[in-house]
Amino acid sequence: MTLPRLAHALETGALELPKDARLVFLEPTDEFDVSDFDVGDIEVQQNDKPSFDRFEQIGARVAVHVDGPADFVHVSLPRSRDLARGLIAQANDIAKGGVVLVDGAKTDGIDATLKAVKARTDIVGQLSKAHGKLFWFTASDAFADWTLAAPAPVKEGWITQPGVFSADGPDAGSKALVDALPASLKGDGADLGGGWGFLTKFLLALPKVAHVDLVEADHRALSCAKCNLDDPRVSFHWADATVWGAAASLDWVVSNPPFHTSRTPDASIGQAFITSAARLLKPKGQLIIVANRHLPYETTLADSFVQVQELDGDTRFKILHAEQPKSRDRAMRRKRR
Ligand SMILES: C[S@@+](CC[C@H](N)C(=O)[O-])C[C@H]1O[C@@H](n2cnc3c(N)ncnc32)[C@H](O)[C@@H]1O
């Protein structure tokens, strides 16, 4: 059993799952393993593409949205409070008279969530383990007003949704990157980790840019990007940028790469974006990224490109420009998804 708190609840008998129970897992963490459960029917909702692919590989039935019905719905608490509430409202809807389980780390706000849920319904069981809590209660319609808001305009008219990166409006790092974009950028390129479309909007405004592939793992963010970018020169890809393959080699890649995997700070994801960009580019192609100043990307850039320079920056951010990917076998290693 891999979800440690749920495992503990089942092992100690605090919670029992009948063999014919229908289970739904809403956006579980990567600890989830379908083979841990000896029950009739399991469905998984997953919004994040790399996790979606991983769960599918281990034999889970996965969808971007699950309607149920189910007897037990397990919610893995995300960091965003509004998204967490949205998933809890959805779980109550799906479970209808069944059981909703909410499972999360202290650092993701499980204590505040427990308090807010307790104010609306009786908690049937709870336990603490692995720096977090699992609690459960009978599903009801007491959470209907927590339903996740649809994509809607925020600052400057940008359309976003709770839970996506920089949901309140443009990110300061991305703004710094936009200010440094060379007007000479031309041809076909990609915005890796394009989020809800901020960078792509400015890329399309450059006079010589012909086409942008916006590659994004967060399905909700990609839906927002489609609302923000009504332009035939964009292709939208719900994909893992570290393995995504373009239809043809690209002239340029621009990115504000992620700096955490799941909930943990992790520079290796940004480094994987850099090696992926090198694989996707033409021999004379160029990569422009923005990063928080402390992030260690220079070695990966030097390993992957002939020329690397800092285009712009301040004490908080650096804009890095790399040209001529070193990979000789780009075409062979180009992966198509
Ligand atoms: C720092 S944010 C930048 C978002 C957007 N470009 C902007 O400027 O607002 C990084 C983005 O990468 C996405 N992301 C994380 N891991 C990814 C992956 N493996 N493949 C594609 N996108 C990913 C995140 O969901 C997030 O939207």
C-alpha cells in the first residue's frame, strides 16, 4: 500500500472497503498504486499529464474528469485552497450517500480543511500519519457552494482557474522574460510549460513568429490557454514537455520552466526541460528561459548548447539564452506523442 494514511486506516481496520465497493480517487499523488486495492471498481481522475500517463501504465482506469457514482471518493489535497474545495465538492457529488475521504499534508493545509469541513458536517473518522491527516465523512449536499469556479477573467482580463500556476494573474518571472524577448525571433517554436498562455500571447505578437506549440501538463491550465489565445497559429498540447515530440524540428523554444515536481521544490524538472529543448531544436535553434536567480541551470545549458549567455536579469531573475544544441542525433531522439 502506498498512500500511507489510507494504508494505515485500512490496515488498522479504522476503515473498511467492501469487496464490491466502487472507488474514485480524485487527483491522487504519485504514491497511488491501483494494485494496492482488492475491490471491484476503481476510477482515477487526473489533471496532470505525467501522472495521468504513469497511472495508465500501472493499469488504472484514468480520466481527466470522473462523474461516478462511487461508494468511496478519496481526495488528495492540493495546495490551492479553492481547488481543494472544488475537489471536495465534486467528491460529495460523486459519492452521494457514500463516503468522502480527504487526505493531505500539513504543509498543504489539511488542518484548516478539516476545520472548514467540520463546520459543515460530522467527521466519521480521522487519523494523523506521515506529517498529515486523513479524515472521512458521509457525502452530502453541504458543500455545493465549494464547486470549482469555471475559467474566468482575473487581472488584465487574463482567463485563469483556481489551482493553475499564477492563477491571480501574470507571473513576475514571465513578465521579465516577455520584456527580454528579442523581436528577431522568427519561424516555428514552442512554449514549454506554457500554462494559461501568457508567454505565447506575446510570442505571437512578435512580427516574424509563424507558429507556437504550447505544451502544458496541467489540463485546467491548457483549457484556460485555449480561452486566452484565439489564434490559428497556436497548437495546444496536453503533454509532458520532457518527452513531447514536435512534428518537425523547431527554430526556437521559450520557457518559464517549473521548479517543483508535484509539491516538492526540484531543479531537475527545469533541467529536463532544457535537455528536451535541445532535442527539439534545429542545429541553429535557440532557447530562451527565465529562472529564479538561485536555480542551477547553467551546467545543463552548457552541456546541451554550444553558446550560452545571460540575456537580461536582476537580483531575482535571470533570462538565459542558449544557441546551437549539441545533440547530434536530435532527429533520432525526437519522440512523438
Ligand atoms: C513556472 S510555470 C510557467 C507557466 C506559464 N508559462 C506562465 O508564464 O505563466 C511552469 C508551467 O509548467 C507546467 N508543467 C510542469 N511540469 C510540466 C511538464 N512535465 N510538462 C509540461 N508542462 C509542465 C506547469 O503546470 C506550469 O504551468
